Amino acid sequence: MIISTLIIAVSAVLFLYWFRYTCVLILSTRTTRDYSEEVATANELAFAEVQDLLGSAAAGDLDTLQQLLERDYRVVNDLMKRATDLRVGGDTLEEAMLRIDFRVMSVWYNLSRRYSLSNARTALDEMSQVVAHFANSCGKRAAESADA
């Protein structure tokens, strides 16, 4: 019984490590052309500004930055859903993982903001990277559909 519990615990830890590493790896990849700025401008997204402000934002401003990222996330998800409805591309495993990662980082931000501003900023930074990744995907899908 103890060995089974230990194996399950170690497996869960290894799975979480794999999940976090994979998400960070996905977010660190760059495409040939970055469409995220164009999508941000066209849809009035604030994730780039949030990334710029994260280092200098006061503790009270972090909640505002999180709300901006949540709004951007909803907008970009809506854009991606419309692109999927138009048969431009489907939801990939990477996108599903990043959606989970965004929610996990949102929860981590809410837990850590009172105790560690550094962890809260890190969570917001990763959330902004997820939104930027999705914005780039939307722009890429739009460009592919225009070429087709």
C-alpha cells in the first residue's frame, strides 16, 4: 500500500513537471513571422503593454493587469473559436495545454499575490505569454485562410 502510494505520488510530480516544462517550451518557440502585434492592434489587446508594465507595476496595479489579461484571453479565445468554426484549423493539444496553463497561472496568481509579488509577477508574465501565443496563432490562421 505504501509503495503504491509512493509510486502514484512520484508519477503525479513527474507529470506536473512534464506539463510545466512542455508549456514553457511551447511558449519559448518562435514562428517565422510574429502576428501577435497585428492581432493586438486590430482587437485592442493589452498583453504587450502588460508585459512592459510588469516589472514596474506596484502591488495594487497587478490586479488591474490580471483583469486586462483575462479580457485579452477571452477575446483571443473567441477569435480562435471563430477560426475553428471557419475550418481554418482545429484545437491542438498544445492549445489545450496552454488553456489549462493559463487557468493554473491565474489560480497561482490569486494565491501568491498576497505573499509573494515575485511569484505573482511571474504568473502574470506567463499568462501574457499564453495570450501572445494565441494571438500569434490567430494571425497565422487568418493569413493562411487569406492565402487559400
